[in-house]
Amino acid sequence: MNKYALSSLLRQVGLIKIGDKIRFYINFIKTYRLRKQFFKENRDVKLPPAYYIYETFNLNYFSFYNKSIDTAKWLIGHFEKYKTLENISILDWGCGPGRVIRHLPSFIDNSCKFYGTDYNQKYINWCSKNIINVSFNTNTLAPPLNYERNTFDIIYGISIFTHLSKKMHFAWFNELLRVLKPGGILFLTLHGNAFKEKLTEAEKIKFEKGELIVKSNTKEGHRTFCAFQPTSFFKELVGLNEILEHIPGDIKNGKPQQDVWIIKKSI
């Protein structure tokens, strides 16, 4: 039985979160030396608790910290194609334990303001205590956000819609537009065609017809709740707003990469 079949079985019997927690403990033991080495080499770096890191990334601390710097620079490269990065407000929607947003102030003009929001109160508590130059806020699983209309110039969400139901896709897309300024940029990553290998044959047929595929039987928003977004479905979600860029994900070293979508608020 391959890992996708096992995951599907655990999901069907309602044990997917328990299976994922067992996987965490196995990885926690396996990565002991690597995690110890990270703190030996980076004594001044503060990292979230191990389970927070596992839930939102993986337990390779070097990767969690250093690749997040690369991700921050990668985001900036996309942002600056469409916005002058001065005197603007940037929101990390679904910031988790601050993996990426913690690095942005180091690479963007200090006239900019940075914000992070997440529905996990524990993540926000940790971020608020340990990350400077960023304002953090808690949201709930469903909208609204605790921000006024037309607040942000840029909003990004890295693999957030990938853990939401169809109803929440529409609710959250509209909410993000509400707090985004006219002409503002929305940057999202999604499970596109590269992730079809994770679907059953029946799910693949529906996906290719343009249907959103949701693997649930677990808590919505959790890493084990998975949604897969065909191109036609997402274009329907975007509606009359302008798609500035769509970068389809590919397969790198045997691992599927997420699609990138950059949207301009037009309505």
C-alpha cells in the first residue's frame, strides 16, 4: 500500500489526524541530531515549538529558517513587478508561526508596514512575543478579518486555500478583496495540475472537468484537510478581477510544486 492509499484509508475511517500526529513523533525522533545542530550553529535564532514547525513546514530546522529567507526574496521578486515597495502595507494571510513574514522587513524599505494573521491563536501568541517589526492578529476559520476595508496594498497566502472547503474559497476570496486596496495585489499558491498524483482516479476525472476536489474527514484548515484547484475553477473564483500572472507548478525532484496566481483587484 503506497502512502497516498494509506492516507486515503486513514481519512475514510476518521483517523487521519491521529496518523499525522504519529508521523510527527517519528520525524521528531529522526531529526533530533539535525535540530540540535541547528541551535548549536544559530544560537541567536528563535524558532517556534517543534510541532508548530511540523504543522506548517517540516522538521528540518535549517530548511525552515534558511529556505524561508529564500521564499521571502522570491515573493519580493514577484511583488516588485507590480508594485513599488515603498510606503505600502503587506499582509501575510495564514502566517502560521511567522515562517516567511519574519524575514520580509529585512529586505523591503522600512517605510512599509507588515502584518500577519492566522486562525491558530497559539501561532499568533508565539509570533507576537518573538517577531519584531510585524503586527499580528488572530482571525477565525471563517471571515471577517479584523481589518478595515481597503487596508492593504499586497496580500499573500502561501498554501492557505489548499486547506479550505469550497464554501470557504468563495467566502475568503471575497474577504481578501474587501481588505485589499483598489489596484492591490493578491498573491496565492494552490494545488494545481502537478498535484493530480495525489488524487484517486475518480477525483482526477472530476478535477479535469474543472471541479474543486476536497479531501476532508478532518478539521478544516488543518494540514490534513486538502483542496485541489483546477485552473478553470480558480478563474471562476477570480471573476472580473485581473489575473496578472499564472505560473503552473511542475514536478521537481519527484515533488509537485504549487501553482502561483497573482491577481489585481479590479472591482
